[in-house]
Amino acid sequence: MNAAWVAATVRARALARRCPGTDGARALAAGAGLDQALRELAGTPYGRYAAPAAGLPEAQRAVSATLLWHLRVLAGWLPRGGARLLVPLACGFEVANVAARLTGDAPGQVPAEPYRLGALETAWRRLERAGTGAELRAVLAASAWGDPGGDSAGAVLTGMRMAAARRTALAVPQARDWAVGRAALLTARERFVHERPLTEPVRRDAARLLGSRAAGAASYARFRGLLPAPARRLLAEAGEPGALWRAEVRWWRTLRDDGAALLRDARFGPRAVVGAVAVLSVDAWRVRAALESAARGGRVGEAFDAPA
């Protein structure tokens, strides 16, 4: 193991130790309003971006921006070429940029600046210049994202989200089970909640991760029964499509537990770095939920308890 991996592992563990964690997030969630929560957040790593936030959406986006900054910092500590490990794990930010372009902002909301991914970018600068859905699709098809199979907003975003799972599973062995779980959740929502067929490229990606029989299952019950073990465990308590939120909660808890286990690994190298990314991601998701609870008057309910 070379010195660069040792340094990256030390940095990854240091970043994870600075997280507010469950107790810190619960204290934020129980506060007397969003303003108080933001004042308390100022003393955490999220304070750099969250301090000027004017409302809940801006505050939550600031938390996500902090996570991205931490991933970019971590990428800078990796050995030459090591950033390739983090690109698939950060590609949700590129999906969020495209989603903002396609769906727009809520009425009266100030448009947010796109996330800047630096070395973790896949194709954002080209996607940012695309003027139509057809142009977006063409840029995606010519990149590591691949063709989403359509140029509507739904097709583009579903294609990118499934491609993110495929890319993660291929490039980050430690995260393969997490990617399989995301693919199962996405497939179940598209086919059995929204009752939308998968485009051909998305179906192929789903088949690679879940098996062709599961990807083509005619019913939700058969779909659950044909899933590979990691995804079958994930959906164990979601007996019907309307209960998929339980599987979503279980996915985050699995990410938390697996990430912590990887981070505790005594060895220096990719396992600890991937574990740190998982722990940092869960913490950011938990803090976003805590801010929502605080904005609702400190009522700690499902918005916080699910990720906690």
C-alpha cells in the first residue's frame, strides 16, 4: 500500500469523525425552528455552506454542497487515477443538476447554482450547454452515462439513475450491493408504482444488476421473489408497492452500517475510503431530514427517524 493511500485513508477517517452523527442530528431536529438549527449547524462542517441559507430548501442544498466538497477534498488525496473510485459515488450530483434543468424551480424560489463537481464530473459541462431534451440525450449517449432511451424528462432522469447504479456496481466492488439495491428500488417504483415501462437501455442495465427474469417480471410479487439476495433482503418488509418507503429506509440503514464497517477496517486503502463516502452520505441525508424536522417546529417524526 503506497503512501498516497495511507494519506487518503487517514483523511477519510478524519472527515467521517467530524460528522454530527445521530445525536447531533437529533439535537438539530428537536430545536425551536430552522433559525436555531442553522445557528447550531454553524459549529459543524456544514456551517461553511449553510450559514447564509435563507430557508429550508437552501439549507438542505447547502448540506448536500458540503458533502460534495468533502468528496472533492477526498478525491484530491487519492493516488493518481484514484478519483475514478469516487466519480460513480458522486454522480448523483450530476443527476441533480440535470433534474434542476429539466424540472425547474418551485414558484418564487431562487434558482440554485449547479453543483460543481471538478474532478468528479462525468459530462456536466457538456450537459449544461445542451439546449433541448434531444441534445441532453445525445450528450449522455456519447458519455459514460450511456443512452437513457428517450429524451423526455422522465426518461432522461430514470436512465441516469439506473446508469448510476450500473456504473457504481462495475467500478466500486465494495458498493455493488448498494447499487443493486438502488436498481431494485428504481425498477419497482417505475414499473409497479408509476406503471411506466422501462426504456430498452434502462431495462438492460436493470437486467445486468437484478437478473433478466426479475427485470422482466410481470407482477410486483414475482419481481420480489426473483431478486438477487441483497435486493430481496431490502424489499423484505415492502410487501406491496406502496410500502417501498420501508425499503428506502432499510437501504439507508444498510449504507450506514456497511459504511461504518468498512471504515473500521484496519487496513489502508479503497475499503476505508468507500466506507467514509457512505458514512458522510448518510450523515448529510440525516442532517437534511433533521433540518426539515426543525423547520416544522422541532417535531421529530418520520422525516428524521427514518434516516436516524
